[in-house]
Amino acid sequence: MVLCPLLWSTAGVVTKQLDSAESFEVTFWRSFFTAVSLLVLLPLTRGKQWYKAVPWRSGALWVSGICWSVMFSAFMIAMVLTSVANVLITLAAGPLLTALVSRLATRHQLPSRTYYAIGLAAFGIGYMFWSQFAIGRAGDIAGCLIALLVPICGSIMWTNAQVQQMKQTQPSSSSLDLVPSVFLGAILSSITMLPFALPLQATAHDVAWLGFLGLFQLAIPCSIAVICARVLKAAEVSLLALLEIVFGITWAWIFIGEVPTYQVLTGGTLVLVALLSNVLLGMRKSNG
């Protein structure tokens, strides 16, 4: 699961390489190439007739697909309306929302260490960006509300995956593969974003980079994350996904010279401490 936010975090550095594509067009091309990439990956991993095995009428599949679509699109729309700091602080609510939704849906109590880790990680991200957080410009509130759709949809999606996995343990239940929901989400997102992306202005150079994002920043890691959700609890998946912020700051530091402030380094350290503590204490409990 750590590999997923590592790949997700490449978006910031890659978009700095673009010539003319911006906001909605970036979202359209990224979603489009995600769908194209999965049209290649799914036959390779599931056979040429993979689409026949997909339960297209399954409500769970469409719930995940719509959630992926909203997440692919809402993040960029929020970035257009408000500041990066506002968006990232809003995303920090993801693990807590996921823990609450998962608790309501599955009735399973998370260990105390996970709640502590969620709180510490959220505090770390808040400490990183709170000084830049501001609701004063037109669009700030709307941007934050749209950004909130990302953790809300994430909490629904990861909980949906956990519920489906629990059902599969029952003798009468058949296996439901939710990886195609990423493909469904990419299709829905690209169709939704196309009207806002016109007229398309991306150069061949831009399209090449956006193709990279479609394959390596969305198609591969999102598919892996769905598979990881079969094993990890929904809140743990959402908690580990916060590493995207830490990795993204690191890539910007290494490749484009954006030196992080003391607050960012301290907050990032708190996030890492929270994640490592949750994993190590979990391993200690399982071994003891």
C-alpha cells in the first residue's frame, strides 16, 4: 500500500513539466489515459474476455466507480477554486471519516492505536499547512467543500471494499473484483471533464506526460490500492494514503528545488511517526 501514495505523489512534479495544459484539461487527459491504460492492463491480468466476468449490474461496483470518478475530478476542481493548503488540510479528514463510516457499516471496532495514529497524522498535516489556510477569497468555501468530496468518497469506497471482502468469507457469496471500478471511474471522470477541458490545448509534450500520469500515477496504484483493501482495514488504507502528501513534498524538494519549511518538515515527521507507530504496534500485537 505504501507504493500507491508513492506513485500518486508524482503528480505535482509531473504537472510542473507541462507546457500549456491546465486544470480541467489535465484532469480529462489523466482520466482518459487511466482508462486506456486499464484497457491494456485488465486483459493482460484477467484475459481477453475480462469484461464478461465483470458484474456490471452490481451496485457495489458502481458505488466504487462513482467514488473513483468524483475523487479523480474533485481534487483538481478544488485546486482551481482555492489554495493548495486549503485542499490538503481538508484531505487530512480522510482517515477519520473512513474510520467512522467503516465503524457504522461493519460494526468493527478499530484498535485504539489506529485512532491515535489518525489524530497524530491529521495534526501533522494541519501543522504543515495551517499558517497558509485561509477562507477569504471568493471560491475558498466552495473549494473546500468540493475538496471534502475526496475524503468522503474515499471513506465510502474503502468501506465498500471492506464490506465486499467480508461478504466473500461467507460460503454462499461469490468473489467480487472491484479493480474494474477504477476503469469505470476513469471513464466517468473523462466524460464529465471533457466539456470543461475544451478547447484542448495540450502539446504533444504535455500529452506524453499526462499519459505517464494515467498509467503510473492512477491506473497502476489505484488498482493496487483496491487489492490492498482486501487485506487492510478501510481506515488503515486511508491512513497510509496520507503518505502521498509527504512523498509529494519530498519529490518537489528533490526535483524542482522547493525547499520545505520547518513547519512542513515537522508536520511530515509527525505523519511518518503516526503511520510507523500504527504498523509497528500492530505487528507487535500480532506477534505477541
